[in-house]
Amino acid sequence: MNFIFLVIGAYFIGSFPTAFLLSKIKGIDIFKVGTQQAGTTNVYREVSRRLGVLVLILDILKGLTIIFLAKSFTLPQIEFLIICLFCIFGHWNSVFTKFRGGDGLAILIGFMLGLSVISLLTGLATYLVLWSTIARYYNHPTLIAVPFAIIVFVLLSILTQKEITIGYILAVPFIGFSVLFHSVIQHKKKPELYL
């Protein structure tokens, strides 16, 4: 029974429309500007840099909340993966915004932060180095940089985080590639919005 409540709770945590609500403060409908997605990048570019950073922090907290719940209830590995996916699914399809949302990368960062701070920082450093070096040659450097950052995170976590089960750590690449797949689909649906 606890697991069912956690799944529902994870969906609603992911669904909370952070980007949409903060953009409304400025009188902007985030679904009508830029990439038309309710995410950090779109708010940062189209609404306000400060609000973009705030959206990032609040969405990372969504991921951290899920990790806290998973650890509190000592969930089995498959149940942990399911509630993480429901949180991401809620972010993609928020019940509060007519089932629209963002990609969920910030929530993924929250998951990783909750599992291993050092591994996350190393993964982020890998991401930034790769992104900055290939951005000038490739239209979507994130699609290359993120997988490498996730690989670094997983390997380092397995080597250093003995108190965390490998199943929890291996959930990260599965969720990460789900987020990337969703991002690719959005790019293909409306490529003109990402130019």
C-alpha cells in the first residue's frame, strides 16, 4: 500500500508546475514562448535568468525529495526505479498544465545529487567540458555530453558509494536516457522551435 501512495505522490511531485507558475508571475505563458516547454532553459532564455535559476533549484528539489522518500522507506530497487520514472512522467505530463511539461533534466540532477554528491559534481564537470568543446560543432551538444556525464557518475558511484545498492545507481542511466529520448522526440516534433 505504501508503494502505491509513493507512486501517486511521485507523479504529483513531478507534476508541480514550477516553470509555468514562476513564468506567470511575469505574465508569460511558458508554453507559448521559446521551445514551448516548461523547463529551466526556456524560463532562463524567455522569461528571466533569476527565475530560470529558481526553476532549476526547485526542480532539483523534486528529485531530492524522491531520493529521500526512497531511502526512508528502504524501497526495493525496482520500486525505486518506478517511483523515479513516475516523477519524471509527471514532469512531462503535468495534470496541472493539461499534460504538458518539460524534459526533466533538473529532476535527474536531483536524483543524482541525492545518491552521490561527489559523483554528480564529477559528472557535471565532464558535461561542462564536453559541452563547451563540442557546442561549436554540433547543434545539440547536450545529447552527447549528458550520456558521458551519466557514465562517469555511474562508474564513480559504484566505486565509491558502498552504502548505496548498485540497483539504485543503475537506475540513473535508465532514467537519464529516458529524459534524453523525450528531448529528442520534442526536437523532432517542432524542430523550428529549437533553432
